[in-house]
Amino acid sequence: MKTLIFITILIVTVSSEIKRYSFPDDFLFGAATASYQIEGAWNVDGKIPSIWDTASHRNPSSVVDGTTGDDAGMSYYYYEKDIQALKDIGFKVYRFSIAWTRMLTKTNQVNQKGIDYYNKLIDRLKEEGIEPMVTIYHWDLPQYLQDLGGWTNPRIVKYFEIFADLAFKSFGDRVKEWITFNEPSVFCDEGYGWASHAPEIRTDKNIGNYLCTHHVLLAHASAYRMYKEKYFPSQQGKVGICLNSGFNYPYNSTVTQETVDKAVNFYLGRFANAIFTEEGDYPKIMRDAINEKSKNEGRRWSRLPHFTTAQIESLKGSADFLAINYYSSNFVVPFDLLPGWDPAGSDNEIWGFHDPTIWKRAKSVWLYQVPDGLRDLLIWIKDHYNNPLVYITENGWSDEPMTIDDYDRIEYLNLHLKALSQAIDASCNVKAYTVWSLIDNFEWMRGYTERFGIYAINFTDPERQRIPKKSVALFKDLMQNMYVEIDEN
Ligand code: BGC
């Protein structure tokens, strides 16, 4: 009898630790993808090559398993399967990107077949009551533009304007949520600084990646201003930019808040400061440090280019929302607490790192589970950028191919949804969340070795069936209840 009472008490105690984290009824949940990662059909119906076609076809290619996005999930043919997958969960929004290389030829003529494809996709989504959220640029730059220097050539701003104009004109009657760029820090740093992504250009000491940063910001502002002037009066949509960031935690008590802020300013602020602050321009702390370092390096001008006053004004306020991709966070330590570190090697002079003894790691080497970082980053954004409208446009976990019982992903997602709900309770103005990703896809230089989908794909199956993983059930429940329940034990 005693044992029975003890067990009952234990059960009551354990179950009383389950806590509920809820979301407002009008909060939008959905899933995200990107054109090159899912569409396949890389050379059909007038599509021209992108820098990712070039990088993955190169022999030997830098993609770890030697694969390409030539076919991927074949969403160009099987988009109905994607829509069905969204529908089965009850998702309300689908974030996808449009391929520049499908919509325009090398001489900037419209490729109608490319437009037709996205029209079909958008129309079907609308019929199913799913809101399209369109990323205009998710990394698949036309190769012929890269041959002119890509994002390091100032002329790219005009080329991007032509593409964005076509997108607004063709789809803006139905698309009300536009994202100009996906994660510019990643494609600038990895594509034009460290050569770890297409177009695989290496420039020492943050030169190519800062030129890229500068032109992306100008291209963003000019697309935003064009939309406001030419399309907003009739289309009434919103235009924002998507930035990725983690939060930075002081490694120990000797690391100050100043270091934390500096790290966020150098990373998120490199794009966000010009758009979301009154001050405008690059963060002053960044501007000053790079000017000074460039001078000490004996350069004739700063590695970080300068905006004109008119450009600063045009960038200020040039977003109706901030889209955030959050995956992980770091610890930070300033170089001056690390004897022997060479300050010349880094512009912010901060070392950021993960601690594998504390944080669980995904299949991807860079992805550690730090859910509180999402909440803390959102609060930082609220406090520093005047509480802008925020959408979480990516958040997800990678594992081995065909892990259908994806319990680690479920744990990661539940904890991040909890952190998101806490951020909303702390008055952060977040209104949407799209999980990365709807389906398994081409994970850039990691090929098909790391999977982020909540639906699995066996890439040897010609039908590319979308197979629900266990995490699909999590989202089905979420769509029904608008809360997650976490066992806090
Ligand atoms: C990108 C996605 C990518 C995901 C996981 C983000 O950086 O926007 O395209 O697949 O992270 O690596």
C-alpha cells in the first residue's frame, strides 16, 4: 500500500511539471524552402545556370558527397506534393524562393515558362488558404552575373532591381509578404570571403564580403523604395529582409555586456543597423574599428565601403518587418582576455564558440541546441531596434538521412517554440514562424548528407514521395491547439 501511495505521489509530481506555452490565435505557422534546394529541373524550360549549378557541377566539386541540386526534391514537377504536405499539417504560410535564373534570360528578357511555374504554385497555395511568403533571392545568382563580379560589382544593384521589379509585377497581386534577401551575411562571407559557398571566392581580410554586404544593402533599399512607390498603392504588401543571427553569451563573469553588444552589432547589426535604427549606416563601433584597421594596414581606403547621405536616408526604415533565421548561439570572449591572440586577424576582436559539453549538437557541425538564445536575441532586437515586426523564417535541426523517428528534432523544436512563446510574453512583436524545412533538400556544400525536412525524401525514389517524420505530428498538434507542452523535468 505504501508503495502505491508513493508511486501515485510521484506521478502527480512528475505530471505537474508539464508546462504549456501558447501562441496568439492569429500567429502564423508554416514551413520554408528555397528554390535551388528543392526544385530540381536545373536546365529545363529556359532556365539558365546559377552559381550553385556551377559550384556543384565543378569537378571535383566542393559538395561533400559530390551531389548537385539538378533534381533534388523535384518540386518543379511535384509542387502539388509540397502543397499537400503543408495542407496535411494545416500550415497557414509557405515561405519559398523564386529562381532569378528561371525568370530572366541573360539579356534580361522575361522567361514566361519560369513565371508560369511560380504562378501555378502561388495560385494553388491561395486556393488552399496558404499564404505565400516569397524570398526574392536565396543564393542562386545567375552565373553570367557572377562572371561580372557578382555581388562585388556595384552594377548588381541595377540587375537586382530588374529582377525584383519583375517579381512584384508578376506575383504581387497575390503575394503580400516579400523578403528581398536570405541571410546576406552567409552568402557574402562564405561566397566572397572564405570560399566555402558558391561562387567560392576567397578575399583575405574581409574585403569581398564587405563589398557584397554594401551592394546587398543598396539593392535591398532600392527594391523596397521601388515597391513602395510603384506597387504598394495597388498591392498593399510588406517587404522585409531576412537576417540570420544567434545570440552571444558571455563565457564567464569577466566578459562584459559591452562585448555581447559588440558581437551582435558586428554580425546582425552589419545589415540591420542601417535599416532598423535612427542612427542608420553601419554600427559606429564597426565603422570606426574597420576604418582604423584599414589605415593601420596601409590601405588607401577602408575595407568597409561608405554610403552617401542619400543612401543612408534611403536605407533607414526600408523594411516593414525583420525576418530572422535562428539556429544556434555562441559564447563570446574578447581577444584582450585571450593572451596571444592576434587582433589583426579579426575585425571585432571577439572569439565566438560553442561548448559541446553544455550544448547538444545536430548532424551539422555548426548547429548546437541553444533555445534560450532565440528568446534572448528577440529581446535584444526589441530593445535595440524599437520592437520591429519580426517573423522567424527559419529554425530547424539536421539529422541523418531517413530518420523518420526524429525525436531530437522534436525536442529542439519544442524548446524553441517555448522560447518563442516566452519572447512574445516579453512583448516582442513576433507574428510568424516557418520551420526549416518542409522537405529534405540539397543542403548546399553538405549535399544530401544532412537532412532538415519534417518530411523525408528518399532521393533515389523517382516519385520523390514526401514521407512524414514524427515531427509532423508536433506541428499538427500545434495547429490544433496553438500551444506546446514541455516537460520541465
Ligand atoms: C539557409 C538554408 C539552409 C539552412 C541550414 C540557412 O542558412 O537559409 O538555405 O539550408 O540554413 O543550413
